[in-house]
Amino acid sequence: MFYKQITTFLVLILSFNFLVSSQIGCTDPQASNFDPSASVNDGSCVYGATNYSPNLIGDLPSNLNENSGLIYWDNKLVTFNDSGGANKIYLLDSLGNILQAITISNSINVDWEAIAQSSDSIFIGDFGNNSGSRQNLCIYSISKNDLLNTSNDTVIANKLEFEYVDQTVFSNQYENHNYDCEAFFFDNDSLHLFTKNWENLYTSHYVIPTSGSSIYSAAIRDSFFVDGLITDVTLDSINDKILLLGYKNNGSNFYTSFIYLLFDYSSGNYFSGNKRRIEIGSMLEVSQTEGITWLDSLTGFISSEEISSIITIAPKLFSFDFSSYLTNSLSQTDLLSNSHRVFPNPVCENLFTPKGMKRYSILNHTGKVIIENINYISNPTIDVKFLQPGNYFIKDHLNNQVYKFVKLNN
């Protein structure tokens, strides 16, 4: 008992010393309130207006005019049509051409709205709920092995039924409630849903375990004011980066689309870190954005469904590259690798880098980029004579590795 008390006391002392020695604040150099003395990010970063124009790849086929949800798997894009569409998923190439249509034979497309994946399964969220009255919400789980059999044009799915644990009203609330959903992903053995809140323009984060019950209760974990309606989400689980896609009605049903970039958050608390809003265009430019997926740690795809109103705007496929927002800082989620792989370390003049490093940046001890996105093919040596003495990092963008090195006087 005595030793247990001593151990507990020492843990408390060490935790206190860590908090005292650690300065909390905004650690992203791109933020307007960046604090170079901060070593622990507290989610307080503030960003100026950010506008980005995604690259138009082209119009999607007309039979994907109601596409909703997007993932990248097996070198293909995967999508489907929503609300009342066929119970099919479509495999596309990177130009948006349909390669294969696969029927989920034991499913009904009441209002499919989102798609997600784990290492062995693809999940389809049949939880679109504009009216707020649905009590048959469900998620279909499909084996990736079944889908990899190219002779299969039909597969079967497991069905997971769920309910929102805090919803008590199910009538007279069309597009005036907080229990619609069009976005989810898989992480840490659970499905994470992000609601489309018509009433308060937040998104709420609900969690559903993937085993252990016939009807699951989706438990609310947190909420975040997005000032719009969330239509999809994608997770980079290796680098802990999330993109929330949405749009906002600016009056008279004129919509503009946005993406929230979430990063440098604590484990499972996705709203605890940096939250940067990126405006990506109006409905006239991007149509009605419904799907987003990472391709790698910096780039990805966005899809939009057809708008058919006073004017008709075809469904579209876009690509994006967010490297300018993600390579200018060194966050707590970057993987710090063994520093002996860069040598000599400490160094005075020439630094030798690991084999295969093709694209890198050098950052100072605060995370500010000193040299950005240098490319080389055969020369593994970097001249660092110009650097002032101190601690630095070199970031390998291709492999998402970070190495620390010390610069000495020449």
C-alpha cells in the first residue's frame, strides 16, 4: 500500500512538472494567434479567411446525379446515389468513369447518405433523416473480400440498426431538428457519426460500437458549431487529420460550400485541436457538394450531386491539394523518427538524409518553415551552413517522417 501511494505521488509530481514546464497555446505558425513559446496545442488557433478553388476533373455520369458520399479504396473511388436510388455502389476511376456497379442484394436504399471503410469492410450509412421522423436508421457492412471478387456483381451485407440515445421527438420537424446525418468514418473499432443539424447549424459527434448489440444506441460525445450543414467527412487515420465537408444557405437557397480541416487533436476528441474553415466556392462553381475523401495525407477528391432548379448544374468530381495548409507546421501528430538517420548530428555544414527522401522541408524549433518543399533526385546531402545554431526538424513529406537535428557553429 505504501509503495502504491508513493507511486501515485510521483506520478502527480511528474504531471505537475510537465504542466508547469509546458506552455499551452496555439502551435500552428499559419494561425493569426500563433504563440512561438507554446509547446502544447490547446485548440485556440484562429485563422483568417481562407479560400480555395478545387480542381475540376469533370462532370460525373448522369446516372450518378444523386451521388452522396465518397471513399478511395483499392485504387478506385466508391460512391452511390442517395434517397430512393438503387441499392448499388459504384466503383469509379480517378476521372469519374464508372468501372463497375455492385448490387447489395439484401438492402434497401431508404436514404443512403454516407460511406466509410475499415481494413476489412465498407460501411453504408442509411441514416438520411430530413424529416427527423425515422426510426429505422441503419448501417450496412460489406466485406471487402466479397467486393474484391471481380466476378461479383451482387453481394450481401450485414445490417446494424441504431438510434440516437438523446432523441425523443419524431414528428413535425422537417428540416428543423438535429438528427439528420450524412457523414461518418470508422476509427478505433467504432463508427463515428457527424450530424447535419438543421436547427442549430452545429455538428454533433456520435459514437457507435461495431459489436455487441442488435440495436445500438449512438452516444453523443461532443458538438461543434460549423455554421452550416455537414454532408460528408473523411479521416486520415495515419496522420490524424479530418476533413468535414458542408454547405451554407446564404439566403434564397444560394449555397456556398466549405471544408473544416481538423488536426492536432487529442485521441478521439476530434474537436479539441485546430479547426480551420476553408471556403471552396458557390453552388454555381461546385454544385451541391456531397462527398469527400483523402487520397493521401495532402490530397484527395470531392464530389457533388446535380442541382436541378432554375438552372441545371451537372454532378461533378474535383481534386484538391491542401499541402499549403498542412506542410507549414510541425504538429504534435507528426511522427518523430530516430534522429540518427540524419547525420552527422549535430551538424556544421552538410547533412546527409535517409535514402529515398524526395521531398522535404526544414523547420525551426517553433515549427516555422525555413525551407519548404525542396525536391531532389540523387543527392542526399543538404547544405545547412546558412542556418543559425539551434534545434531544427527536417520533415519527409512523402513518408510523413520527422527527424530532429542540431546545427552547430560552422
